[in-house]
Amino acid sequence: MTSEKIGFVGVGLMGHGMARNIMKAGYPVTVIAHRNRTPVEDLVSRGATEAASMAEIAACSIIHICAPGSPQVEAIVAALMPDMGPGTVIIDCSTSDPTSTMALSEKLDQAGFGMADAPLGGTPVQAEAGELATMVGASDATFARVEPVIAAWAGTIVHMGPSGAGHKMKLLNNFLAMGYAAMYSEALALSEKVGITTQQFDSVIRGSRMDCGFYQTFMGYAVEGNAEAHKFTITNALKDMRYLEAMADSVALANPIGNAVKNSFALAHAAQGDGPTDYVPHLVDYVAKRNGLTRG
């Protein structure tokens, strides 16, 4: 039986499946509720312990965090640190700002703790199946310790290098994905404008060299109308593109394509207002509307 006790902050769309698979691998798991109690109650019914406070999460030896971004991760770590025991390791599975990640890692290291950034590649369906991908930033010693735990929820694990390297790679990965989304949205708007339907467009691209897994989930909404085909929000997409811009600025790199992608999501984010955020494939609707088109 493992001696590691796993804490989990953020058992939402991705975290629920991850925590469930950690439990299936034989690790004791302690979770804490935020807004949505449904995933917490499901995990407790399967044997997880619900913490009443962050201090109870801090008593765990390896603590996962799945949060919207760096400000939230920083606040969670600050709440945990006073009660963490020697050698506790934080695994940040969020898509965070690498500059923040490296600063947090140094702070934790100086206090006798460890940190790994292990952002996620995949969907909630893959999280439930234990088939996510992750790119990990951590020291060799920390990576060796957390790898067996990560293997409970990830099918593909790549150790990218020291702290921050995982988040750097994740931003590059999301740049490609969100870039595809922006291009697909403009291509479909132009397609409709010149008299080629979305269905005709898809019949040529699907199965060709331009096809890929992201294309298929994106078109799951654009063609099939499945609003939950790719459950990654426009709000988070914009956040990630802002982090990418900051990363490029930190090394004085001109990134005009990244800026264009960011602006496409910024326009959609502004247009959606204060209501519930739409998902990335819904960008096709915002681009169409800006061009005087009404999608069916």
C-alpha cells in the first residue's frame, strides 16, 4: 500500500476524473468542495474523504491543484503552506503563467517543499478514462516521486525539464489549438460568404491531410450542433493566449499570429457579456456574426 496521501483542490470538469482514477490506483484521496458539490459527493461515495478546510488538504503529502489560472493557484498555495508538512509536493495541473510557476516553485523549495507543473492535454472524457496527456516541469527527484501518481490519470507523461517547463509547453500546445479554432472560424465564415456551406466545407476537409482530432471536436459543434463537443471555455482560451503573449514578451519575441488569435477570442469574450461562458467551438458563431452571417 502506498504511503502517499493525495489531496485534490479543483475536482471540476477535469479534476473529477483525475481524482477518481487516483483512487482506483489505490491512493487515499482527500478533496475539498468549491461551488459545485456534485463531483465531490460522487467522489466521497466512492471512498474519498471530504476536507472541511484547506488545513486538512495540507495534511496530504502530494496535492493536486486544478484552478482557472495563476492568481487562483497562488492563492491556494498561500492557503496551504502554513499547514503543509516537510516534503509535501504541489502538482499544479492548471494552465498557468510560467513566470508565476517558477516563482512559486522557488518559494516552495526554500520552505522545504516541492512542486511540479503538470498541465493537462485532453478532454473531460479522457480524464474520466485516465487517458490524459501531461507535460511535466519538475526537478528529477520530484518527477520520480510524482510520476507513479500522475500515471494513474495520464496515459502520456513527458518530463519537459525544470519547474515552469511544463507550463511553457502547454501554452505552445494551446497556441496551436486556439490558432486552429480561430482559422476554422474565419474559414467557415468566408466559406458561407462565397456560397460554400459548412457541410460542403467539412466533406472536403474531413479525412484529408487537414483533418485532426481538434478539427473533429470543433466541427462536432459547427456541423453537428453538439454544444459540448469540446468543453474548453472561451474565457480560458483568452487567458491562455494572454499568458502566451506574456511569455513571448519575456524573451522579446514578436508573435503577430499569437496576437491575432488572442484578439479573435478577446472579441468573442467581450461579445458574450457577463453570462455563462461559451466553449471554444462556439467561436464560429461570433466570427460569423461579426461578418453579418446568421448560423442555423
